Amino acid sequence: MRRRGVVVKLFAITASLFLLFYAIVLISQLTFFEQFYEHHKLSVLGKKLKTFSQQYTGLHGDKDGISREIATFINKNKSQLAILTPEGRTLYDNPFRIVIRQKDGHMVKISLSTFASAKGRELQAAKLKRGDRVEVEGFFEDDVARDWFYPVAIRKEGVTDIRGPEGIETPYPKERVTGEITEMLLPGLKQWNLRQGMLSLALEEWFPLSEAHSAILKNGDRIEEEWTDAWSGVRSFIAIQPIMRDGDLAELVFTFTSLQQISEAYDALQLFYIYIGIGGFALILLLSIVFSRIVSKPILSLNSVALRMAKLDFSAKSPIRRNDEIGSLSNSLNSLSEALDVTLLELKQANGQLREEMDRKQMIEHMQKEFMSNASHELKTPLSVVRGFAEGLKDGVGESKRDRYIEVILDETEKMEELVRDMLDLTKLESKTIKLRKSVFSISEMMEDIVDKLYHHLNEKELKVVTISANEQSVNADPVKIEQVLFNMMMNAIRHAVPGSEITVRIDSEQERVSVAIENEGEPIPDDQMDLIWERFFRGERSRNRKTGGTGLGLAIVKLILELHESRFGVVNTERGVSFYFDL
């Protein structure tokens, strides 16, 4: 019963909405289409008439230019147009013509005002173009000027004669003119059958103008009115645009367009909408039934599964498998029970990660504070020593102590320079602005130079350095930066080595990489500090012994340099002590 209710409701809603929309569309078209189409057509015609009037004013005196603009207006707007005097005398009307040049160079204009109306299709089929030679039979309007020629037949080489209506009576003798087409103004395809005679009827009825119309035009305003021919009953639209010169009414642009086609089309549409309305109504009902069944079937199936899940029966699975929203909902229901467990587990893991991140942040802050404390101590102590010995020199200590005082001052100054230098190096490396200058060199040779430089430090703790090299190959790296890496690692090994022990340096080659390991004898690194020793601010020596503690920046610098070289590096505790390693 419930399923039937859903289907029926969905069908009723769908059918009602579509029928309402369909009815609104049909009623709107039946009621407003004719008025809308007429208003649109007349509005556009009025704007284009105003534009034409402006162009006509600019072409004052250019007869050929005016004719072309009139032809363009008639073709584009499917309307008839004439330029008149305020009294109604025609200055320009139908401009369509062919101009031919005779052998003697005389130009003859062939008027197509009436010929094209009757033989438009034949003229179109003849495909006349400039340069064609034609023979035209007809009569001249003025036997003296002999410029305008009205055709009865037109012949083109290779084309059957195009003859006008039979039985045309003319008061003038028929003649033949032959020449080459130099200019053409032909009506558009849809303009062949427009009746030029309707324009003449309209002019006869409207002129002379009434006083009311004359007053409107003298004010520069356009007249727009609907006109119905009393004899034929054809509805038309008349628009008269005044042309003003020096504030006076000079000419009138009279345009005429038929509204009969709109009425005839609207009558046919009314009958068409009746048939399409009946068919559309039946189609909407049929489609609504199909639509309601298609949509409601998966919804009812999902509802059954959801009811079982509401009773905590998560064994119910929806059989629907579709690549749309309903299929997505089906998959969501199927994975709901599993998703709850997964979500809780993820929340616990996220909570643990968040706690670790917070602990790490606190640890880093602690390391920063400790570093500042260490740096302050490292700088404060030598500064105090330097100041004390400098005051002794100022007070004039004995000559035997002056050399000792100066030696102490220089030693403490060197330590301060080392700390500042390490801090600057670390800052440059972290800014990622350093570019490596790679070259090929030997690690073992570089190691020998570093051991020589550290002779004093090694001798103080009675340490020995043993270098073991097997199949060593040259490396391609930045020698300055790698020397700093080896120097910092050796200094770290010396600080934490047992006095009198050995420091072992192993250099091995495998395929295209060279590995280096520096191992000393001493206490191992606690597991909780294995990852921390590479971080800046970390200092493994917490006794603040200035001779063995270091600044806590050496291994951080090593890490950044090796990362620039894309090297694998690390540290491990060995049986003897600690081994730092890297490869290139």
C-alpha cells in the first residue's frame, strides 16, 4: 500500500508540473505570440529606419550611394521604402537595377522594379554577374536622356530568354540594348515576390498628409501606424521618418511592411497548437508513469534496507549497483556499519598523531629555549673572560703575563667566531639559496687534510685516526660543503671519544656510490635522541663543558648539506661506540 502511494504521488506531482508548464507555454504562445512578434519586428524596423535616415542625410546628393542603401534596407528588413518630398512626390523608390555599358560607352540603367516581381526566379537562375554581356528588349522612359530602360525580356549568352508578362502595352516603341553589366542591385531571395504596387496604394492614400501628421513630422517626430488596405484588406505597418535640414522639413523616408504574413502564420499556429497540445498531453502522462516507476523502485528498495539497519540488522545489503546518486546512496548504506568502526579507529589515530605533534612542538620550543640559553652562555663566558683579561692589560700587568693574557683573549675570540659562523652557515643552508659547485675529488685525500687540521684536537685527547679505504672511487660533489661535513663529523667524534682511543674512517665503493663511515669509541646515543641529534638547537652534551659540548649546530649543518646532495645518511650505535655514515 505504501509502495503504491509513493508511485501514485510521484506520478501525480510529475504529471501536474509538466502539464502546468506545458499549458503555460501553449497559452502564452496562443495569447501573446502575435503581439510579441509584431512588437519585436516593428521595434527593430523603427531603429533601422532611424539609422537609415542618418545615413541618407550623410549621402545627400550621392544618388548611387542612396540607391545602394535603399536596396540594403529593403533586402535586410523585407520592407518597401521610398524617399519623398513633404508633398508626397517620389524622389527615390525601388532601387533595384542592372547597369550596362554599351559599345559607345553610354551607361544604361535597366529598371527591375516590375520585371523582378514577375520573373524573379528566372533572374535568380540566370546567375547574372558583373562582366556578363546581356541583350535587353524594352523601352526608354525618356527618349532624350536615354538612361532609364524598362525591360520586357533579358537575354544572356547560354541562357534561355527571360521574358516578362505577356501582353504588356506601352506607349513607347520597343528597342534592344546590348552591353556589359557594370553594376547590379538585385533584391534578396525573399524579396522577389513583394508587390511594389502596395507601396503605390499606400502613398496614394496617405498623401497629401493630414494637418495632424504634418505637424508631427515638422517637429522632427516619426509617425508609426498600422494601415489596412480598404480594397484587399491586407494589414501593413507604415512608418514615416522626417529628414530635417536647417530646422526645416526637407524629405520624408516612407517605409511600408506587410503584417499579413504574421497574421497568416499565427492562424496556422493556432491549429497546430491544438494538435500538438493533445499529443503532448498524452505523452506527458505516459512519461510521468514511466518516470515515477523508475525513480520510486530503487527508493523503495533502499527504504527497506534502511528499516532493517534502524533495527541494528547490519547484515542487510542493498542489491542496487548504479553509477549515480542512488547507487552512491546504496553503497553508503552498505558501508555504514563498517564506516562507523573505521571512523572511530581513524579518530583515535588522529588523536594520537595530534598528541605527538603537540609533544613535538613543545619539544622544539624547549630546544629553541635551550639553544638560546646555550648560545647566551657560550657568548657570555668568553666575553667575560675577554673583558677580564683586557682590564688586566689596561691596568698594566707584568710583562711576563701580557703574552698569556693576549693568547687567552685570542682563543676566546676564536670560539665566539666559530659559534657565529655556524649560525650563519645554518641560516644560509635553511634558506635554500645556496647552489652547489660540484667537481670530482677524492674523499680519502680530503680526509687526510682534515686530520692534519685537527692534529691539535686529536693530540689533546691522545686520539688516533685510522682510515680504511677499499676500491675507492672519486665523487662528484661540492668539495667545500663535503669538507665541512667531514670536519663537523670528525669534531663530533673527537668530542665524544674516550681519551686514548681510535677513530675509524671507512671509505667503500659500491657500483656508482661511495659510502663514508666515521666511528669513535665512546658512550652510545640514547634511542630517544637518535632522531633529535640532527635537529638544530639540540645539544647532546648538557654539562655545558665549553671544551667538549659544542654549539649544537654542527650536525644540523651536516644534515642540510647532505640533503642538498640527495645523500643517504644516518647514525647507529656499535659495540665500540657510535658510527655516523653517508654516501655520495
